[in-house]
Amino acid sequence: MTLTVVGMGKIGLPLAVEFARNGVKTIGTDINPTVVALVNDSREPFPGEADLGENLAGVIEAGILISRTDTTASVAESDVVVVVVPLLVDSKATPDFRALDAATRDIAAGLQTGTLVCYETTLPVGTTRDRFVPMLEEGSGLEFGKDFHVAFSPERVFSGRIFADLRRYPKLVGGVDTTSGVKAVEFYEQALAFDDRPDLDRANGVWDLGSSEAAEMAKLAETTYRDVNIGLANQFALFAGQRGIDIYAVIQACNSQVFSHIHQPGISVGGHCIPVYPQLYLWNDEDASIVSQARAANEAMPIRSVDLIEQAHGDLTGQRVVVFGLAFRGGVKETAFSGTFPLVAELVARGAEVTVHDPLHSDAELGTYDFVAYQSGDPVDVAVIHTDHSEYRGLTKDDLPEVRTILDGRALTKPEDWIGVKRVVLGVG
């Protein structure tokens, strides 16, 4: 069997490597020639993914994985095509299908009789069947169900631990028709290996949900559920901050009952999944008021956080503020949808002099975002912990000369290390 993975990004490349590690001859395609060249040279195009460098080198050296820019030619050689091209939303929360449409047209041009096409990009419900199947038929001249097969299988992995997650979590699939579902199950059972999970109600592995719509819905439900929970946690944190309540102490006291299913609040709105996927759900279900309210609450967190800072500290005009963390999540060098951008913009709008620090970004890299890099030991008036980088866990007032207020957006620091400093806590830690 020969497989083409379309899209060598932060999900697609580790996925292609994992397929190859399980013995499947894999071609990875990408429109970026630099990415293709780096992959073929066994070099990671992006940092921070555990075991990617070692695993990539192994499959490239073995000749099981190669990378190309020509998707159409690669598809023409393949029995299976897996699509991992990103889908974002525009400023009006409308899905921007341009990249996925272009990839689908390239796939269609090389599609051969008997090929299985699996979309893994998170999609609004019905997109695989109603949008991509007709495009594949039109571009290939082939007939779906007779000449080729299509399924949807959502990625369910976390950046930084993708290889572990591919083994840990069941692989959900749904065919556009029954035969497509059967073929998708057969493919993923061959191409992936799974951990033993006695905690699951059935054997870990490939789970057929019965339709592409059910598989699309499963991914949107997972991520939207998280967004709604984060919105609730954020409201708890804001209320506690306004009343001077130590939210961390509250959480510690009632964690097993109240917060066992509530995800971490904090300043960040970030990551690719959480800000985008609920919008994809809302594109299908515009009456989902709980979802839209949670999304609005989470998007407002950076500004609401500045409100709390001002409430504790006073007027921010001319005040020196350092924001710790540009990445949306600790240990991951990824800035898409990071809450640091609106946070800094709001601080500047209120007259503050803002610097930014991130252990994964050099001063020059911070400069490309028009941020002034914070230099260790510089005096500040206010500190904000935005990202849960492990490097910030030991931060104390002694590290920040003249600091008078800290907003700990991730509950990383200890109260006893900030005696004499006004401390506002948002995160669960």
C-alpha cells in the first residue's frame, strides 16, 4: 500500500511519520518547498514536537517516507490519501475553504480507481459529503462509491505529544457510505498502533461511527464542550478576582466536585482548536446560544484581565508591564490565536509601557511581532503570567525589581512568594 498525506504541518507531518513507522510507504506533500526540503533532509520544520526529530530521521533513512510538492502526481501513485490541510475562519466566523478546496482539486486531478480519500481536517457537519465528494467527482471524472471512496476521521491529538496521543486515543472514522467506512477502518487498523486501554468500554483502536457526519460531529462536540467549560471557568475566575477571592484556594477545596469536568481558565483565548472549532459548529447550528456566549466570554478574557489589573493596581498610564508568555500553551512554540496579542494591545491602549518574554522566542523573534523583549532584572510595576511555561513556576517578586502587582493567569506561582505584592489569580494551575 502507498499512502499520500496532504499537508506537512504540525499535525500532518507527525501523522505521516507515524504511518511510515508502522510500515506504510508514505508520501507527504506540501505547497511549501522549504518544508518539503527540510523533511527530505530529516530536519524538523518546526520545534516542540516530542520525538519528531528522531522518528522523522528513522523513516527518511529507511526510505519509507518521502516528501514532495506535487500532490497530484503523488495521489496518482497512492491507494489512500489523507488530507490534513487547515481550515480557518475569517473575521465574520465564516469558514475559509480556499486551501482545502485547492488541495481537493489537486487530489481529484490524480485520483485513481479504488482510492480511499480520508479527510482529517476538522470540518462543519456535512462538509465531507456535500462539498468534497462532488469536487472529487468533478475533478477526476470518477464516480463516488463505484470508483473511489471517501471518509472522515478527525485528528484527536495535542501539539507536543502527537505520537503518544495517536496511540492513546481511539481513531474515530465515518464513511460517506458503508463501503468507505469499512475501507477506512481497514486502513487505519493497518497504519496505526494503539495502547491497551482497560479504562475504555470497548477495545482501543479504530471505531466506526457509521457516517462521515457522525465523525465530523464527534470532533466538533469534543472541542466545543471544552470551550463552553472554559467559558464557565473563566466566569468563575473573573467573579473571584472582582471579589478578592483566592480562586486557587476555592478550586483546591472543591476540585473533585465542582472542577472535575471544567477546564483551565486564564488569559489566553488561544490555540488553533478552541477559538476556531466552535465557530465551525456555529456555522451549522446558529441557534446554539450557549456556544456563542461561551466563545464571546473567552474572547473577552484578555480585556477583562486588564480590567482586573487596573482594579488591583490603579491607573496604568506610564506603568511598566511585563507579559510572560507569547505561546498559547506552555512548552509549545505556537502563537496562533494567542491571547498575548489582544492583551498587549489593551495594555498599550491604556497607556502602559509593555515588554514581552517567552523562553521559546528570541528577542529578535519577539521583535517580528512588534513586541519589545523584556530583559531579566529590569524593574517593572506590573507582571502578567499569560502562558504556563514551566520556566515561570519558580517566578517570585525577587525576580522583578519594584513589582507592585502580578496577575497570575495560570496559577503557577505561590502566594508566599509575593508578600507585599498585589496578586490576582485566574488559572487553575
